[in-house]
Amino acid sequence: MLLRRTSLSEQHAARETPAEQQARHAADGERPLTCMFYFFASQMKRNMQPADPDLVRRGTIEDKPIHQLDSMIARLGMQAAFSPLVSKFDTYPAEIPDPRPESSRRKKPAPPPGEVHDTVLIMKFRDKRAQQEWIATREWQEFMQKTEGQEVFRRMPHVRCASSVRGLMDPMDILTA
């Protein structure tokens, strides 16, 4: 006997007409969208640089050696502050564990904790269309090209988006919050 798990949402979706489904998708596109970008940066000496004098003068960063990623994100944050597409722009230092299995980590050991400069960027957009427009902006494209061209990352960045910050959390985090 073949068993299949059903839920109320699947039963409800089966009863919806195509017009109702289209209206629901349109409403989903109008809700605010929160995206969490994970930047896996390396703390190598070549990634450290003197503080950008323009950012120091504006009071965005301190006048001390800074990681390239931090100065690039600070500049991007200034542009996001004036953009009508972005309603929130926050960065947090993070220590993101390596998701690879132990067997593949032995081939290429993880960098020591002092050499890692991981950052989480949380951006809240007006809606899904605003997020797509922001990604197409010159500022975002330049940021991604500079980080790739200067090899700031030790791994490719990762992004997760949801209608709320709670939707970005892992299921275990939600249960323990």
C-alpha cells in the first residue's frame, strides 16, 4: 500500500481556481521581501587595506585598517540608504560553519578562525520586484564585480529570501526562539 502525506494547504490549493491562484501569486509579489546574504570572506593580508578616506570623512567607518568587504558593503549601504527599493540594510559579523562533510574537508582544511571574515547582510525590500530591480542596479553589479575580481570571497556568496525574518530562520532556530 502506498501512503501519501497530505496537508490542508495541498487540499486548499487543489480547490483554488486558476484566477485565485494568480491573485495569490500577485499578492505574494507585493509583500515585503527580506533577503539574507551570506558572504564567506577570507581575512588574508591582501584583503586588509587602509580605510577609505571618503567613508571615514562621512563617519561610516573608523580610520583604521579594514577588510575590503567591509568598505565595499559600507559604500553599498550608503547607496541603499537613498534607494526607494531598500527599506532595511544591516550587516552582522558571523562565523558560518563549513557545510561540507568531514571527508571532503580533509582534502582542503578549513581556514583557522582568525583568518575568516564572514558577514551576513540583511536587506529588506518593498516587494519582490524591488529586489529584482536592486540586483539589476549599477551599484549592486559593481559590488559583485569588485568582490569577484579582487577575490574577496573564499566561497561563493549564498542568499535566502522570505517574506519575513522569521521565514529565514532554520526550523530548529524557530523552535528554540
